[in-house]
Amino acid sequence: MGERGSDAAITLPPPRDTALLAVALVAVSTSAPLIAATAAPALAIAAWRNLLSAGVLLPVALVRRRQELRRLDRRQWGLGLLAGALLAGHFATWVPSVTLTSVASSTALVATQPVWAALLARAQGRQVGRAVWTGTAVAVVGAALLTGVDVSLSARALLGDVLALVGGALAAAYVTVGGVLRAPAAGRPQMSTTAYTTVCYSTCAVLLLADCLVSGQQLGGYDRTTWLQLVALTVGAQLLGHSLVNVVLRTTSPTVVSLAILVEVPGAILIAAITLRQLPPAGTVPGLLVLLAGLALVIRSGARAVPVE
């Protein structure tokens, strides 16, 4: 594959990777509608999604990445466990939000991750450009418009909005820690995607499972349709979507990929409208458009962290 251009370059990926990215976008767009349709407790959905993912990745990692896992030092394990804990927090907040508010609001608000990532970068002492702050301001206005409509609908919808925003912040922290962990260091190669996701998903799964057991969530006894939905959620959004995005990143600017992943928001809305007959309230449309415009500006200006849900 050819070398990737600058992160900010807006150029289309090669035809093969364009097709792979399209498949990834369809896969991740099914996430929120599937969660909304699945007849299982929200926390159990999050737990099973990660348990099934870890169950697929762990044997692969033990066969193909055993030596790499053995070479991980204490710092790498610590950061990996922290990233997994942050990912668990992300799923524990965002997945319930989908059941409390609309798919449109939940998916759009969790996509504020680039804004949170920019704020974290600034807190670490890194320079954040004026365009990023402008995009952040636009995104905040969009989020305010969106949640303002949900306030008028119900306290339940507002709680879902708040959980989605918290989920976006935790996802940004997860990506930030992952960036530190996976950055090559002197005398140490970059951590592979397989090893990294195995550690993170396994940690996340254990924490979510413990949370379900402590809180008394029903983890079994589901009907066949529910189990199929859980498998589809795992294979589609979590494994297929995430994996294909990583493949495309080998040849394509992260800016282009992150901008493309914003298509998950209208994609999820369309799928929810077709399969669940769930249309976003008309009043939320302006907020959605303003929020997406702000996020696009933030990403284009350098803060590219976008969740692959």
C-alpha cells in the first residue's frame, strides 16, 4: 500500500479502501438501532458485546501475538487496563443512553468525542488552534439546541442526552490513553491493533460483567432474536467496523476517515427510521446539523478522534 499523506489532507482513499470504508460505515451505523431494538438490559448489552468481542480476539492474540503480549512492561499493562476501564465507562453510559433518548440524539451527542479530545489535549499543554475552538463553539450550540428539544420532551430523554455526552467524554479519554500506549518509544515497537484491542476489550468485558453481577442485571434467558441481535452488534459494529477502519487508516488520512465516520449519525437515523419507525423530532434537525458542522470543523482542524461505535 502507498504511503499515507498528511493527517489534514482531504483526499479520497484508493478504490479498494473506499469500498472497505463504506462497509465499515454501514456496520457502525447499525450499532445504535440494534441496541434500541435489543430486548436485554442496556448494561447487559454492553457486557455481552465486549465479552463476545474478547472471545473472538483472545484466541487470535494468543496464537499470533503471544510474544508481543509477553513483552509488555508494567507501564504498558497499566495503560492498557486504564484504557479498558475508560472503554467500559463509555459503554456503560452510551449504551443506556440509546434506550432513554432517540437514536438520533444519542448517536449525535456521543459523536462530540473530538471536542472532548481537543479539551484533553489542551489540558495536557498542547496548542489548540483557533479553528478548533470555533468548531467547538458551533458544536456546543448544536448540542444545546438538541438537548433543549429533548428537555421539552421528557426528563428521561434529557438523562439519555447527558449519558451520551458523558460517553463521548469517556471515549475521548480512552482514545487519548490509547494514543499514548500505542505510540512507538525508543527501543520499543508500536503495539499492534490486535494486542491493544484484546487487552482493552477483555478488561472492558470483565468490568462490565462485574457491574452486571453486582447490580443484578439479567445476563441470560433471552430469546433467539435477542441473541442474534447481540451477535450482529458484536460482529458488525464492534469487530467488522473497527477492523475495517484500521485497515483503511493504513493508506488514508485520519482526518478523512474521521470525517467519514460522522456519516454514522445520519446512517443510524436512517436505519432507525426504517427498522424501528423512529423518526427524530422535527425540532432536533437544526441542532443535529449545527452539531455535525461543528464537529466537522474540529476534525478538519486537527482533533480527529471519532468513536467507532
